[in-house]
Amino acid sequence: MEEHLSILLHRADAARSDVLVNDSVYVWWGKIRSPNRQQPQAHLHEIRQIASQLEHEQRESLDLYLTDYQSLYVAEVDEIAEGDLTAEEQRQAPAYYFGTPKLNCDFWFCVRDIRRLVVDDMPAVIAELKNLRNVHYNERPVSLFGGMVDLPLIVHRPDGRAMFDHAERDHATGGRLCAQFDAEQGA
């Protein structure tokens, strides 16, 4: 998480200094393929369908929830790419993806912002994940234990809460990204 945030924050600072245009503020997040996975990528058709909707602006937003079990973040996704990143795109992703050995990714998510929801509190992560419904598990709440199979999970929030309402974010953060605001708050 830290390396992704570092790239995103660096690019956001450069955009504020007029070194970069705002469209250049993003980081690539790779969904790493496990070398132990023997089946094809789960939900491949649906992930491609979501990518197509984003590409054709038929989808308002896409949130990517990320957890290490102790903390929970949500990322604002602008695009989903399949296959290898170009050399230019690789410069906007953490270098560890391309080291030796190179990590193979099923998909790449173009992340425009990252918002911290829970820090160092597993019970709070469990509680927050219960607000999400797993589409492929009979709309049951997401469970940290026993429910993390066939990743990425395709989920929705029945409460309709918008995690990246830009007007609300700009009002709360003074026009900064959630990632910048969270970094300034510490933790």
C-alpha cells in the first residue's frame, strides 16, 4: 500500500505545482496472479464487462476495496487493463511488480485516489466489510474469514454510499485527494 500511495501522492503534488496535469495523477494497482492458482481467473467475463463500461463511460464509478486484514482502504478506479503494462505505464506502478522474479498480474487497476477507511483494527475491518454484499455468494455480507475466495470479489453496497463523491471530497479535503488528506492526518 505504501508504495502505491507514495506514487499517487508524488504525482498529486506535482499536479498541484503545475508540473503535471491532473489527468496524470494515478497509480497502477496489479491484481497479482497466484502461481498456485490452477483454475482460470474467476469472474473473468464480468471483470472484462466492467472494464468495457468504464472505457465507454457507461459506469459512474468503480471502487476497489483493499485489505491486509488489519486495515481497509478503498480505491477509486478509472480504468481496468488486462495484460502487460507499457513502459510508460510501468513508471506509474511500484517497481516491485517488475523485479526479479516479475510478478504476473491478471488485471491492472488505474487508481485515481485511495481513501483510508480503517487502520490497524481488525474488528473494525470485519464490521466495515459487512456493509458489502458478495454478488457471487447469494448477496451475503463479505466475510474476512471464509469469504475471500475467487478474488477479486464482485461486491456492491446496498446503502448506495458513494466513496468518492468529488464535490463532497473537495469540500472535506479542501480540493485535495483523499490520499493527501489521509496522509496529512497521519496514522
